[in-house]
Amino acid sequence: MLFKSKVKPSGERKRPTVRSVGIELVKLSLLAAIISPANFFLTNLLLFHPEKDTLPNSAELSAIQSRYNTTWTDETFKAKDGTKLHGWYILVPNAKKTFLVSHGNAGNLAYRLKIINAIAASGNSVFAYDYRGYGKSEGEPTCEGIAEDGLGAYDFLVKDKSVKPEDIVLYGESLGCAVSTIVSQNRPVSGIVLQSGFSTILEAARDRLPWFKLYPDETFPQRFLDNVTAYKQKHPPLLIVHGMKDWILPSRYSQEIFDEAIEPKKLVLLPNASHNNVFEADGEIVDGALRDFVNSLISQTVAHNKALQQQIPAVCATGIAAPGK
């Protein structure tokens, strides 16, 4: 008996219908939306890794306090939208400057004692704060939110702690570099330190997540996190520090910032450091760079004030009448 095979010849294929093509396009569209940089849930999940309850190493904290005779206070302040934020205000006797520290994307203040130690060692006070959603700060982190937090921290220093803008040095670590850059574009400061930062969030994201290269710049709502553009125009003195063994954010990012920036600028590449061990691996180099940077800022301030004093007699000599005469 002969049987007819129900198996279609290998060369015969079912033609796609309009409906099946439509279904596949919908699937692709959904996938594209899910993995898109415009997906705030995904990007926030990838970008922010806050910790709420981690406490600082008490021995390390006590050592900083005793070594530099610091006055250490917990501070609460608000961002522009009313979010309550927490920070540490560390006063060093006879401090030359006050460093405003914007930290990286993981952990909280408890992990930043080595940054605080290095700044205190250079003879400067510190105000370090946690972004919204980190440590004791309220809310949930967003790219726009952490930028507002940086501005709120600056305003707190100036308005509530009476720190003069010309005495404030911004210190950004990793993601915090972009926050410090935003603050420098909106508030007057003495200088800026960028440690282990990226060039732009666009470049860093596309390097880490190759599929992001498929998306145009306009689909990145986070693209304002940019450490390159701001320094192509007039800016405060800039110190850039980066570990050459950094595999998370390679040192070529800092090299790019430096190459694109106009003067005044300085780049310090650390031969032994990676992303998270800057002070353990090359602490002496960083300490020296910070001291030299602060001394240069002070020298510039002295020179500026001297020039202003010399201009006063010259103005008087022109015979300009006093107001009301």
C-alpha cells in the first residue's frame, strides 16, 4: 500500500503572512523599548547601586578624627524639590579650602573615608553627602535627581555654613564627576577634581552595553551627564586623576577629558591603581597632587586679590566722580 507523505519537501517554505510579520515587528519593538536607554527602570537599575544601612569603619573614622583633629557633624539639608539629604561636614583646623564631595554610584558615605582622609591630609575641610536613596538620604536616585542633590549640597554650604564660593573645591568620584561638572556650570567655585570619571555617559554606556550603539543620541535622556563639553570653554582650574589599571571606566576617558579641555588643567595618571583602590595603590601620588592643586588655587587667589588692589589707585587716578557728585 502506498502512503502519501505529510512532510513537505525541504525546499518548500510557508510564506509569512501580514499578520505573522506584524507580530514579529511588535516583538522587536517591545524588545527595543525594553533594552532602550530611554527605559528609566532599566537604566536606573544599571546605573545606581545604593546602600542604606552600611556604617563606616569606626576605627578608620576615629583615626581620621584624631589624626587631623577634625570636628565631624551629621548634617541634613534639602534638594530643590524638597528631598531630605544627609551629609558629613568635616572641619579641619585652619583649613585652606572646603571640598564638596560627590561620590560614585555604589554604596554610600561609609565607603568614602579614604577620600575624606586624603582631603583632610591636604589641610582642607570636607562636605560629603549621599544622593537621594543612598545612606540616610530620602527618595530614589535618578540622573536628574542626583544633579539637583549636588546643587543642593553646594547651596547648603554657602547659605547655611557660610562657606565662600571662592573657597569651595568640587571633588567628583566616578559618576560623581558628572555631578561636580554640573555644579561647576551653575555655581562659582575655586577648582574641580575629577577622579576615575567617564568622558560622557553616552560613550561609557555604549562601551559597556554594545546594543546601545544601535540607538541615536537623542534616545539617551541621561546624555547631560557629560564631563567633556563643559571644559571646552572657560572653567575653573581642573585636576583629573585616574588609575591606569581601571577596567570599569578606563583611563582613556580622563585622557579624553584632558585633551578636549582648555587650560587651566592637569592630568595625573596613577600607574598601579584600578577603579576602587586609588588611595591604597597610589595614595602618595594622589596626596601630593591634591596638595599641589590646592596650593596653586591659593596662589591664584592671592595674585588675583593683589591685582585688584593695584587697580583701585588706578581707577581713582582717572578722576571718576563718586556716585551722587
